[in-house]
Amino acid sequence: MAGSIEARLAEMGVTLPEAPAPAANYVPFVRVGNIVHVSGQISQGPNGLIKGKLGADLNIADGSEAAKRCVISLLAQVRAACRGDLANLVRAIKLTGFVNSTPDFTDQPKVINGASDFLVAVLGEAGRHARSAVSAASLPFGVAVEIEGIFEVR
């Protein structure tokens, strides 16, 4: 599946960035055996941070794109955990998505679908995962979405 991961990303017009450095006193990922726990990745695209609050500044489509961008960073961290070789990625296990949203916004799952749908598009069945999608009153730097993930690797 490895070469196919890189090929599928290329077909989708996605280039993984270098794995983002942590913003504080933590590591970007921890590998325990064949499991990689990736720290929360915030929504950022080619033009910088994707900021805003769902239900006020951003709509579901905007949030979904922000969630997809988080997964792109998650995959970059997994690639780093696998010493640069995505061929060692076996499957996605779990995502926990945090959505910067107003108190009355209740479509957090629709926002995090942007991440889930992207993982399945890239990894196929290996991209199907357990998941949580929760509201947050605010997120670091005012970003729209933050997602952490757990992956199985070789």
C-alpha cells in the first residue's frame, strides 16, 4: 500500500509538508511498538493557519477543509515516525477531533468528516477508524480545528 499512498496523494494533488514542529514542551509523536500516537495537529494550509469559529466565522465546508488539512499534517508526522517511508503505515486506528465552535453549533461530526473522508480516500479500508468529534470553546492560536491520531505501523 505504501507506494500507493504516495501515488494516491499525488493523484489528489496533495504534497505532504515536512512534519510540523511542536509548539511547546511535547513531542510530535510517540511510537510504542507498532502504534504511533500523534499529537494534535492544528488546521493550517499553504497560506498559514486556518482560523475561526464554526457557527460564527466559518461554515461546515470551511471546517471540513480545515479538518482535512489537519490530517495532512497527521500523515506527515506518521511519515516522520516511519523514518520517511509511508510504506510502513498499516492503518488509521483513531482520530480525536476538536472543533472551535459556538455553544449552539452541533455539527462537529460533519466538520471532522473532512478528516475521515480524506483518510479513507487516501488509505481505502485501512483509513477507516474509530473517532470522536467534540466542541471546544477555543483552540490554540484561534485555529478552527485540531486533530490527534493513533496509527498502526510496521
